[in-house]
Amino acid sequence: MNQLAIPPIQPAHSLLEQLHDPYFTQKVPVSRQLVGMDRVSALVQLCAGRRVLHVGCVDSPIFDPANNLHLQLLRSGQCARLVGVDLDAAGIAELGKHCDQPLYTTLADVNEPFDVVLVPEVIEHVGNLAMFLEELDRIDFTSIIITVPDAVQCHTNHFDFSERDEMFVEVVHPDHNYWFSPYTLLNVVKKYTSWHPKGMFFFNKISLLMIASKRAPE
């Protein structure tokens, strides 16, 4: 993944860091390089010329051929190969009417090598995250791209508390199990896999994008 310059870790100049015990203070470098870049354009660029496995390719539960990411990647003509997988069997059948690439309903059926595994806005839906990451690790791939909703960027427009009613209002997909921050995303990848994180980026105004390699850099 050589299109993006991964920033070196720099000392943080943060008042927050001075107010808390170092044990509880986590620092993660996050690049602004993708800020302002269209979501689809960025992912097309990252997948260009590569064999790609797209996890969560249906965009379940709402499949829209005009806005479906898998079909947009396909229409770009930039991927050397594009394979999709999604647990939504009905959605896979519907997606299959619009493309003739291989589509699967389980990771266990995927049996070929990939340059990139693309996992966009998926892991927040997963019940057992450790098991899911282990299933992904069984795939033969070089790099993985994960995007997740970022609680930090979303805090202003997605959370509200009504003092009068004592009611917390949260704008979120009803199937989501988690919000992420840069540290918690990095932490679950380090905790449950042996992958090698290469960079974290603010993405799409509401998300984080992480790139990791399956094998250690030579």
C-alpha cells in the first residue's frame, strides 16, 4: 500500500496528557491525509491494481445498486480482481444479478490469495470480534484495510442528552455493537491478531481507516 505516506510517531503536545497518569494515556498517530477525499475514490485508489476481497459487500440491510460500494469498485475498473463475501444470502443473490464476480456467504468458502482484504464499516456489526478477526486471518492476504465509525469525529452530530427528560439520544445504525476510537481500533487488532499496523487515518468525516500487513515488513 504505497500510495499513502505513513506519518512517524511524534511527541504529543496535549494538555490532556499532562492531567492523567501515563498508564491511562494512550497515544496513536492518526494522519489527516485522507480528510476531504471522497470515500469511494479513496478506496478505489487503495485497491487499484490489486486482487481484492471485499468483506460485507452487500451493504446489508439496504442494497442499492446505484450506491453499492462493491459495484462502484467494479465499475471503476481499477481492481485486478474483485471477490465479495457477505453473510446476507438474500443480498448476495441480489448483488449477483449485477455482477459476475465470485460472491460468497461465508469466509470459509474463500480459498484464494489476495493482495488486499477490504473490511469497510463491518466490524462494528460483529458479535464476537475476536473470532471474526481470527476468521479473517485464515485468508491468504498481504494487506488489510479496515474502516470503522469514529466516536471522536461523530461526538457533535451523533450524541445528545436531554437534561429535562434524562434521555440520551444517539444517531447510530441500530445493528451496531461498538463505537471505536483510534486506540480501541488499534488495540483490538493488536490483541486478537498478529498483523502489523502500518497507519491510521481520519476518513470520510465520520470514520477511521487502518491499514495493516499480515506479514512483518522486510
